[in-house]
Amino acid sequence: MKRARCITFVIVFILSGCNDLEKMDITSPSYMFSENSEIASEVKVSLIGIFNKKENAFEGSLAIHDNTFEKVIFMHKSLLISYEGAKRTVLGDIYLDKQAKQFAINITEPELYMKLTNEKYQNEGLVISAPASNLEEAKMIEEKLKALE
């Protein structure tokens, strides 16, 4: 009986180490800003899904204010892509440090830009950094994440 428990424990321990998928939930104070305009304000953002450690890729949902994207995929320093059925939309670029639960999104999709700012997109990105509650923190997180490999 002890031997069976020991073997079961060892098997469970080994299999848990082989699991490449990790739940990820980043719901924290966020701040959005644009370098070339007066836009600077707090924003509610959540990023919830599964992070594949082997492929270094995320798949899940993204909510920014009242804008929810049920299926987004990305890798650190890559395009943030949203899928709605067969429709594929590039929302912008994303930088992620999953250990620190930090991210910075550079929104370049004109429709989302308009929804978030009430301004027309003028080829200048809108940055959303988390966790951040002011402009200084938001810029610092963005710079740090862009420097990560």
C-alpha cells in the first residue's frame, strides 16, 4: 500500500512538472497615454487566459474598459491579435513580463483607438501599461518591457 502511494505521488509530481500551460490573470490598475497628445488617464484592463511556457505564447481574453476581445493571442514583443470568428484584427503590439504581471500594449487599431480616446487615429500609438496608476509609472513599465528579451 505504501509503495503504491509512493509511486502515485512520484507520477503526479513528474506530470505536474511537464505541464507547459499556466493560468494567467492580470487585472490591475492600468494607465493609457499617447506621446504626441494630451491623452493620459487611468483605464480598466484585464488579461485572462492561458500562457504556454513551451511556446512562450498567450491565448485568452482582453478587456479594455467596455471593449472585450474574447480571443486574443500573442507572444512577448509581438502583434496583439484578436479573433472574432474568422475575422482577424491586429490591435497593436504587446510587451509582457508574466512573472512581474506587467504588460504594455501599443494600440494602433484605428477603431479601438477611437473608442478609447474619442479621437481619430493619427498614426500615433496609444500605450496602455499595467500595473500603473500614473503617467510616470506607465512610461517606466513600457520602457522596461520593451528592453526585455
